[in-house]
Amino acid sequence: MSDTDRKYYHMEIAGCSRELPICPISDTMDIAGFVMLGDVEITEHTAKALLEKCPEHDVIITAETKGIPLAYEMARQGCRRYVVARKSVKAYMRNPIHVEVKSITTDHVQKLFLAEDDYRDLKGKRVLIVDDVISTGESLAAIESLVLQFGGVIVGRACVLAEGDAMHRDDIIFLEPLPLFTKEENA
């Protein structure tokens, strides 16, 4: 498909206007692809807007990869501490633990790992879970499991966009809803 044939979904997010490409994820469903990586303006604006809505917290946690810029920027503007649940064990990670997760945008089960230095620091801390998009909630549930295993106190779950049914959840903080697209709607 050429760029001229590609369909886009227009969004206003935290004062920023974006055209999100429509991307197939199955034979029956498409999503609007939202990628913060490399977009400094959207990262700064959405971090500020989310911090205004989120409860006080001591540490932010996110899953690798797309939530990292948001977690960093929210920590920079706020609590000054963030943790990343990694998708693989790195040489520097001592005594890593993991949980498994199946995400809507990934075609296989993944593992999320925390190193001892990270999970030890969660005990008794007010933890804010952050991601770019929450859709099925699988990644969110996996991170919650990690935080609770080590005595962290989850004070909030925040994302830029709540996709599909996630927009109806009352346990997440988000800036904008994002619809899912059936193939018939997109034809």
C-alpha cells in the first residue's frame, strides 16, 4: 500500500494534532498506530497533562518500550524516579523476576523482567503505572502483578490513550479515547 492509499485517524491529544496511521492487527480488526518514540512534543505535552490528573506517587513504572519516553518525562516533571519492566534479561540485572504478558500489538507471549534493584525499591512506595496506550489491559495486569509481588502500593494506572473497551474502564486515567476499527468500517 502506498502512502497515498493509507488511511489515517485524526486526533487532538494534549493540545497536539496528530494523524495516526490505520494498521491491521488481524483479519477483522485495525488499530490507529500511536507511537510516542521520537515525538518530543507529544511526550512533553501528554506527560504534563497526565501529571495534572494523576495522584501523588513516589515512582513510575512502565513496560519496555513505547511507554519509556512518557515514564521518563513524567518522572522528570514530577517524582524523579521511574522503573522499566524489561522484555529480556540484561547482563547488569541481578536476580531478575518475570511475569508473562500477551499484548494486542504483539503476536506472541512476552515476558517482563524486573531486576532486584528495581523491585526492592518498590516496597512500600506509591507506584503509578504508566503506558502509552491501554487496550486489553494485559500489559497493565502484568505490571500490577510485579508491583504487588514486592509490596508496592498502586495509586494509579495512567495512559495517553484508552483503546477500544478500555475507554469504559473506571480504574484508569487517560487523556483521550481511541476506537478500534473493524475491517468493514475501514473499507
